[in-house]
Amino acid sequence: ICEAVVALELADALLEALGGDTLEGLRTPFARLRVSDRLQLGHVFLAGPMGSGKSTVGALLANALGMPLVDLDVRLSAEAGKTIPELFAQEGEPAFRAREAHALAQVCASRPSVVALGGGAVVDEQAWVQMRPHGVVIGLEAGAEELLKRLGAGVQDRPLLSGPGEGTPLERLKRLLHARRHAYARADVRLDTQGLSAVEVAQAVLGQLRSLEGPLARRARALRGTQP
């Protein structure tokens, strides 16, 4: 299984490098194969752009799964003693991404949790190298207009939308989504959250997680006397 997964991941990476989407429909089967010999799925990483609901849905999922929640941005802010906009303004985006990568590595090495990733965390290839063996990645999506509506007044706290740069927040968000589209598309499962409540999204994610679990995971639950 491991050799097959490695071959599939290499083929996937090659197609992405060439700009192709041939394997798009096979991502979830690939993920199911990758986790089929695990007793647990591991971490549940929530990826997606700002406003996609990662933090809110993450809290609901953590409660439903009985797992701790790690909000990567909250963690970074607490460790630095600064807000995310302050970190961006004082240190710049490259330094912030380095902090983010370090925090993600620490999370991957810790006990399984629901992890709300920062919007740009998945752009780094090393993030995928870290996440793939330690859990599954769920991508949350929505249109730019919907995302901006959800952010509301909070858009002022988003450096990439309200900091130095050209264009309105909507124009900048659309450019950002376009630039990151291939990174977001690498999620094991992608969910369109347009028009859905956080509860509905959390329920959909739970269903997808159950569909990814292999026979050993179901056997482990049976041994614990829990319901599938």
C-alpha cells in the first residue's frame, strides 16, 4: 500500500506542477487508501481561505469527535503576544510563514486534534509533507463574495486584504483565491460551504471522515464498544 501511495502522490505532484487536474476526482480514493491501515485517522486539518469557517467548524468538530482544537492563528498570536496583523506589519509575511510552519510541525508531532489552519499555510509544500502522514486534510470553500460577507467588519484585521496593496478587499481576495487555487485543491476532501450553516458543514465533514476510515478503524471502534 505504501509504495502505491508514494507512486500516486508523485503522479499527483507532477500533474499539479504541469497545471493539470486529471487526478482531481481521485483525491478522496487516494486518501482512503492512504489511511486504510490506520487505527485512527489522526489529525483533522481544516484548510481553506479566510472566511471559509475553519475556526467555527473546527470547534464543532472537536466537540463532536472528543478531540482538542488547535487554531493555528490563535496559537501563533498567543505565543508571540501579538495579533496576526501586528506580526505581519512588524515582521513581514515571510517571517510569519516561518512561524506558521514551525507551529504546524509541533502540532503534527502532538496527539491527534482538529487543526484550523491559517489560510496560507497550505501554500508551503513542506506543510503537505508534514500533514499527509499525520491526518487528513478537509478543504472548505466558498465564493469570494460569500467569504467577504462572512468576514464583515473583520476584514480590517486581514493584512492581505486591508494592508498595503492595490485593489478593493474583494478584488484582492479574488486574486488570492486564484493564486492559491492549486494548493486548496490538494485537500483530501473538498466541501463547498456556500449557503450552509457551520453546523451543516460540521455534519458534512463528519460524514466524509467516516467515509475515509478503513476497516481497521471501524474494528477499533467496535472493540471500544462505540457506534460506527
